[in-house]
Amino acid sequence: MDTISVFMTQAHHHCDTLFAEAENAMVDGDWEAATRQFAAFSRETEHHFKAEEEVMFPAFESATGMTAGPTEVMRMEHQQMRGMFAGMADGIRLRNRDAFLGASETLLMLMQQHNLKEQQMLYRMADQVLAGERCAKVLAAIRALEE
């Protein structure tokens, strides 16, 4: 059985790959590929955020009683990253390569720090408090979002 750490870290890696493909396409000046890859990246990352915000975080908060702790910080960082998505989307819409790459550079730093905190702290804590049947239910609910 997957753990929350394994499952959610795999999702991070998938989103990171899509991000790199969008950024590389923009660096190469391939607007069509950059547009397509950015759409895939933003869609998959929003799906990941939804899985955390609607399923994993509430389960963690319910199990621990912590609502003003790490999940609150992660939600705020999701909002910050959504702002960078908007900047990248504007760069595409306006065909402004520098705007896209500037927003993507900031987003990359935010994502790296955010993912590290989740992977090294929050997911490990979730594995402990949502072990066994609770973990299975959380992962089943996350997978159900994909359908």
C-alpha cells in the first residue's frame, strides 16, 4: 500500500516534470508547446492542490486537531503559487517571454521550498497520524477526485 508521502511525492515529481517542459518550451521559443505544457502543468498542479486542500489537509486536521499549523501555511503558499500561475498565463496570453520566465523563476523557488516542507515534514506527519485504514481512505478519496 502507498503511504501519503509516497503518493503525494510522486505527484510533486509529475508536476515538476510538466513545469520543466513548459519552461523549456518557452526558452526554446516554442509558444505552442509552452502553452500546451503550461496548461498541463497548471491543471495537474491545481488537481494536486485540490487533493491536499479538500482531502488530505482536512483529514490531517481532524486527526491532530491542528488547524492553524502546517496546513494553514501550505494553503497560503498554494495561494502564492497560484499568483505565479497567473503571471505565467499572462506571459503566454501577451506573448511576453520575459514575463512568463520571470514568473516561472519565482514559482520554481516557491515550489522547491514548499515541496521540501511538505515532503520532509507534513507528509511524514500525515503518514503517522493517518496510518492504516485512515491512509487507505484518504488515498481512495484522492484517487476518486481523478475520476
